[in-house]
Amino acid sequence: MQSRSARFRSPLIGRVDSRTFLKNSLPSWKRRIPEVATVVKNGSAGENETEARHDPAHAEFSVKIWTAVRPNNLDEKIDSIAEEIPVALVFNDISHVVMMASPGELDSFAIGFSLTEGIITSLDDIYDLQVSVGDAGIEVNVTLSNQCFMQLKDRRRSMTGRTGCGVCGAESLEQIRLPVPSVTSNNVVSHDALQKATMTLTDYQPLQRLTGAVHGAAWFDPEGSMVCICEDVGRHNALDKLIGCLSKRKLLGEPGFLLLSSRASYEMVQKAAMAGIAIVVAVSAPTAMAIDIARKASISLVGFSRDGRHVVYSNHQRLI
């Protein structure tokens, strides 16, 4: 079991020092976060290892509030508020990025981020993954294969994110877009399945129902039944957590589709492409760049999935 004292280290990659950044953050959440253990070794959890997960229940806490219901009158009650904490991702003892995230499923977050940022190509590229809680933040230390780590050092990409910010800290315009692979898939889904999934999405978002402040990224099977869902204050984080979860369960590449509770920005479509996801559905609108990337990556992009309708923006042949 890890000590609660995180080992914050100076970075050799980019400009982010997790010690400096996290030291200035409020530690009031710390007592609500449980300790965790090693979660990955040599690409898979061993029989005697704990598959540690921050309990999503710790991603919210209660506060007293006062609501103005009519002039000169305040009603007092207890409300649930979403947690937002600094999470430092450290690769081979070198700090890479600090993100603001919900304190749940951080092992999946690190795995998904590594995949969608092109740091690794599969879970086998991760030899070890440890999560530790410090006085001012949580550190996720990932041990990469030597080849992946050398490639990461060559890229020298580092950023200080706000809440799952997709481009904060990129050192040049060229770094904003990763080379996006073309997704080859015969995966198809019916319009009825999309609507079934959309109508049931909120049923699987307990944190959103409690706080009204988080995004959801979910994987549904071709019949529209929910397989896996992750929630986070950042929509990019929620997607990274989902992709990490799917990778651990060996479900990446299986038939189904991605459903987002948010808009479809270019970062979301880019992450989907990096994970080989062929069908991306969002309850809100896509951006122009998202449509452009979807078309280049052969992704079927669907927006405005709500109220019994949806709009297909690219590769409509997968919708039957």
C-alpha cells in the first residue's frame, strides 16, 4: 500500500513542476480520498494485486447552502458538490502534466490519457502504475517501456491543464493535432439503438444527478445497452477514463459506440480516433474541426442525439 506522502518530482519534460503547482492548491479534499495500491504490472493485474480504484462516491461532498426562493427569504439545505482536484501524471519519475479532475478511477485516467496522447500503443507498454495521495494533490506514477519513454522525451510535450483542457500548454501550433489514424471498422449500429442509449444515459450518471457539474462518457453495445461509463468534471478526462477502463477490460475494438454527454469538440474525436473508436455520438453539437477530423479518420460522428432524433455528420454508412 502506498504512503499518503506523494513523491513529487521536478520535471525533465516541458515546463510543469507538480510540486510547485500542487503546493498552491487547497488540500481540503485530502481526508476524503482513500489510499490506493499498485494497479498495473507488466501490462495486467496479477492475481495477488489489488485493482485499486478511487471510489466515485468520493468525487462529491456535501455543503450547507442557502437558496433564494422568494424575495427576502433564504431556504437552508445540504447540497452535493462535485470534487475537483489536481492530479499529476508522472512518467518514469518525470512529471508530465497536471490536470484538474474528479478523484475517481485515476488508474483508468492515466491509461486512457497515455493511449489517446500517443504515449503508449497498448496496455502492455505500461509496466507499473501507482497512485499516491499527497498534501496538495494526487500523483499517478506510470512506468513505461523504455521505447515509449524515449519517444515521450523526444516529444517534450507538457501542459498545465485547467479542467481536462485538451491543448493548454502545447508549445507550438503543430503540437495541437496529433497524427490521427484512420479507423477501419465494419461496426454498425441502428438508429433505434442510438436513441435507446441516449434516453438511458442519465440513468447511469449518479454523480451528475447529485451535483449537476460533471460530464459522462459511456460505451454502449450495438443494441444500445450500457457496458461502461465514467464521469468527471472534465469531458476530456471522462473520455480518457472510459478508454482506460475499456482497455483494462480488453473491450477496445469490440462492436459498440461511444456516447458523450457533452458537445463533440475536436479533442474528443481525436481521442476516439487514437483509441480506434469508429462511432462517436454526442448529445450536443460537434465543432467544425471535429467534423473534419471525423471525416479524415473515417469516424461516424453523430450530434444532437436527443428527443428522438440525431444528426449524422460523417460516414453515415455505419448507421442502419
